[in-house]
Amino acid sequence: MIVITGLVAGIQAFTAVLMLIAVALNFANIVGRYVFFRPIASAEEIMLFLMVGTVFLGNAIVGFEGKQLRMDIILHALPQTLRRGFDFAADLTMIAVCVILIILGWPAVEMLAEFDQRSQAAEIPMVIPQALVPIGLGLNAFLVGVRLIASIRSPRPC
């Protein structure tokens, strides 16, 4: 479990760095635009890519902690065993959806790499931000699976 804790901490640190870079770039763009009248032409595009990375990688942490949005008001009225069964089914469904999206989306990432497609303003290889989507989904599926296995081994009270 130490490896998983380290992975989670690493993802959190990486997403924090991505967010800090986006904030710094936004600040630099504001200063450039309104003080020097020279905005950074590719700033919006780069910030968008940083946000994609933050969202999809950070989503893995949300899944691992079980803090994703849920429509669970009815579940709280159910007995604990039934509630755990629905939670288990929801986690399995999340893993399945992540795996399906990875399988369906990965060919697009491969094509972007093959054609060396680049973004318009910043000339960033599009494979980088696009690969963050299946990577984030894969981490989400993996970490939810880890949490699911851990909950089976040592059931927690709800």
C-alpha cells in the first residue's frame, strides 16, 4: 500500500504543479497584455492543455478517495449490506467505463503521434494532451480497483 500512497501523492503533486504553471502563465499573460501590450499568443492554448491534464489526472485521486459525485441519497436509506453492494457495482461500472473509453480513445492518440499533429498556436504535439485523457482514465480505473480490493479485504463501516 506504500507504493499506492506514493503514486497518489505523486499524482497530486504533479497536478498541483500543472495548476501552478497554468496560474503563472495566466499571470504572465495578463501582465504582458495590459502592461506591455504584448500578450502571449499561445497562453490560452497551453492553459487549456494544462487544465486537461489537471482534470484527468486529478480525477484518479477523486476516484481513489471515493469522492466522486454520486446520486446516493436513496442509498443512505438502505441497509449497510445493500448499500455496499451498490457501491461495489458503481465502482465496477466506473472501472468498466474507464477501460472502454481507453480502448475507444487510444487509436486517436496513436494517429496523432503517427502524423505528428501539433497545436496551432504553441506547436505542442497533440499526442501529449490527448494522451493525458486515457492515462488519467487508466489511473482512475487502477486506483478505484485498488480501493475496491482494499474494501473487500477490510470492510469499513458506512
